[in-house]
Amino acid sequence: NYTIKEILEKGKTIALQEVTVQGWVRAFRSNRFIALNDGSTIKNIQIVVDFESFDEELLKKISTAASLKVRGEIVESQGAGQEIEVIAKTIEILGEANPDEIQATILQPKQHSLEKLREQAHLRFRTNTFAAIMRVRNSLMFAIHQYFNEQGFVYVNTPIITGSDAEGAGEMFSVTSLDMDNLPKDEEGKVDYSKDFFGKHTNLTVSGQLNGEVAAMGLGKIYTFGPTFRAENSNTTRHLAEFWMIEPEMAFYNLDMNMDLAEDLLKYVIRYALKNCPDDMQFLAERFDKEQTQKPANERSELSLMDRLDYVLNNQFIRLTYTEAIDILMKSKHNQKGKFQYPVEGWGTDLQSEHERYLVEKHFKTPVILFDYPAEIKAFYMRLNEDGKTVRAMDILFPGIGEIVGGSQREERLDVLDQKIEQFGIHAEDMWWYRDTRRFGTVPHSGFGLGLERLVLFVTGMGNIRDVIPFPRTPKNAEF
Ligand code: ATP
Ligand code: MG
Ligand code: MG
Ligand code: MG
């Protein structure tokens, strides 16, 4: 019982063997050729039906989207475009699909818009584009685990429900065990949510980092890879309310080593996907290139998808301090009203994605690692530089994406950390466990967060983050 991918890979070597194939009908031509697909590959297998040897009633029920179990013989194909095909001996219809009813769905074989695919997210797994993306996503996830495994990292699971709100970005979903019909009230009659998790306040995690740090302070090199949640009530093409993040954390690593690791990881996993998903990648590359020709010239990518990936693989990422980046942005002609929506005003400004993308796509035309950001615009836990103004933060910016990685060397000195905790208005008592690692054998350490969906966006050349996750969670999307 082979998958269609396995059968097609075996090709002529299994000619004349009998096989069973199961799948969904993509097309039924001339009452004679069925294109069958089972999701294992973008390619269909051709089933040849000699209509004289089958019951007419049975053949009538075979239509696009129906599911079949076919037993037949592998033969070398006479037709162009395929090496082998299956001569059907028996055909069992597992599930019919009424042709009138599929008219209104994305199963109808024609070009559908991505918007339409999103509206029928439950059916899009059966479309070429989405299935290809899912297989590439799978390959990238596997490559990530393989990379860290080869590098001696320990995979640690950090909690989804957490009592710490250390990022302090105010983007948290709270978790409640309270009886919603019987909420506890304070003296003024206001609902008291402060003890909603069996007596304590908790949130869905926005990052596994703080937990990851304390794990690395015993295990050395660890990574977490799990869902993270941010109540981003915005509708960009780069933000989800639920996304998957890869977060390595390494004891004894400084910022340079952190950047080296991130660059190496990104190149490794992109290479892996290209090698292991050649058919899907070719399909997505053709799709991307065709899409570019339909865009206005100023929005068009200068490179084809494959060239863009090659370029990233074969060039060192440019490393640039935040201060140098501000300099470039201030001097740029682009930094005027009408060009940037938010013109860069000077040192200290938080970069918007339009600024990041300008640096990558227009100025350098290559991935950029920005580092040494002003302390005020970054989180409290980042290592303060000797200048007292900047922290050892780094963001990796990719063409077509903007920020794909955010990371830093962490503040390992207890006295400096305590000052930052106070400055940022965080309750030091809540951080007792985090502070302990600095009290008992502190070491320099670093880590970063890589957004899986942004990586998949980059590799597949897709433009909207909703199209690279099985079930997107956005303000408008949480039905199933
Ligand atoms: P951005 O500036 O794009 O909002 P961020 O700086 O808030 O991102 P970090 O807290 O640095 O994000 O998270 C690390 C990584 O997680 C980011 O570099 C990005 O790849 C990914 N990421 C962050 N927020 C989201 C989101 N809402 N949806 C999908 N991926 C995200
Ligand atoms: Mg953000
Ligand atoms: Mg950012
Ligand atoms: Mg960031």
C-alpha cells in the first residue's frame, strides 16, 4: 500500500506490478483518464480506465473531488509528462462528490484566489498551492529539529500558560478558570480578574524566552519550539494572534556567536527544504514568478523566487549597527513625506517595517542583521553595552518579509538587571526565579526568536501570513 509519491518515485522499476492507490479525483477526462492525488505529492497519478470493462453506473459516479480506491497494474506511460500510469482493474468509490455542489467550492478545478481559499480553509488542503505550502512548512520544521539535534541542543518545552508577563508589550490573552456566570467582585463591585487561574493571574505565553533562559543556565544549549500568542488586534500580512516560534537559548554565547548561529540555522533549513521538496518548490517558484509579472513595476521582486533563495544562501548577511542604519535612513531620499509613511526622525526612533524593508530591499538588497539598538526601545533583559545607551539586541531582516528573527545577548549582571527591572516598572518579586540564575553562577548567554510562519512566507514566496499556517488566528478568524 504505497503513497502516490512512493509509486511515482519507484517509477519504471515497479512496472507490471499490481498496486492499490487511494486518493481524490482531480480530473476525469474523456471517461478514460483519472488524475488522482493523495496529498503526498503535488503530482497526480494517471489511472487509465477501460470503460468497457466497468459498470456504466459506477463510472457515472466518478467526478472531481470524489475519493477512490483503485487496484491496478503499473505500466510505462505512452503520454508525455509522466513515466508510469495505472491500468485500473477494480475501482471502489469511497466517497462521492456531487458535481453541482462542488461548483461553489474551491474543489472546482480552476484558478481560485487566495482570499477564496481562506474562506474555505477546511477545503484548501486539497488545493495544489496550499498543500505544497504545508509540505514545505513540514520540511522546514523537521529541518529545524534536525539542525539543533546535530548541534547538541536540548529541546525543552516551555509552558503555554504562564504567570510572567515579562515582555510587557501588553499583547496578552489571559487564561481563566473562573465561572463566567459567577465572577468574583471586589469591594466596589468590579470584576476581579487578578486571580483567574485558580487564585493567580495567568496569560498565554508571548514567548518562551525567560523559561528558556533558566533552562539554558543548566543545560547549556536549549531550544523551544511551540505556539505563542499575541493579542495583536491588527490586520497586517505579517502578524497572527497565534504563531509558532523557535527560540534557542545558549549559555556562554555572546552576540556575535548568536548572530552566527541564526544565520547558519536559516541557511541550513532553507537548503533542506529546497533539497527535500523539489517538486513543491518548483511549483511555488513558478507561481511566485507568474504573480510578479502581474504586479505594478515598483512592487515587483527583482529576483525570481529561486534566485532570491540562492542569493540568501550564497551571501553573508550584512551586519550593521542600529546607529549606522539610522544614518542611512536619515540620508535616504526615501525619508520624506509621501515615501515613508513614518519618516525617520533620528536616533532613538523604533524602526517600522517599511524602514526595515527599505534597508533590505532597496539599499543593501540582501539580508541584514541590525544590532546594538537603543536600550529604551528594547526589552529589559537585553545586555547593556559599555556606552550605557545601547543594548546587545539583533534583528534579522529579510527581503519581502522584514523582521524574521529578533534576539539578543541577555543581561547576566544582577545589579544591572535589577536597575532595568526597576526602570521598566516590573515587580522584582515576580522575577525571583529569573534573578536566581544571576545569583547562582551567572554566565553570559544569548538567544533569539524565529517566527516559523515568517520563515515559511520567505521560502514559499507567499505574501500573506494567513496562507502559510493551517488554521490562521487573526481578529477576524477563529471559527474553526
Ligand atoms: P514585529 O516587529 O514584526 O511585530 P516583534 O519584534 O514584535 O515582531 P519578537 O517579539 O521579536 O517580534 O518575536 C520574535 C519573532 O517572532 C519575530 O522576529 C517574528 O519572526 C515572529 N513574530 C512576532 N510577532 C509575530 C506575530 N504576531 N505573528 C507571526 N510572527 C510573529
Ligand atoms: Mg510585534
Ligand atoms: Mg520588531
Ligand atoms: Mg523583535
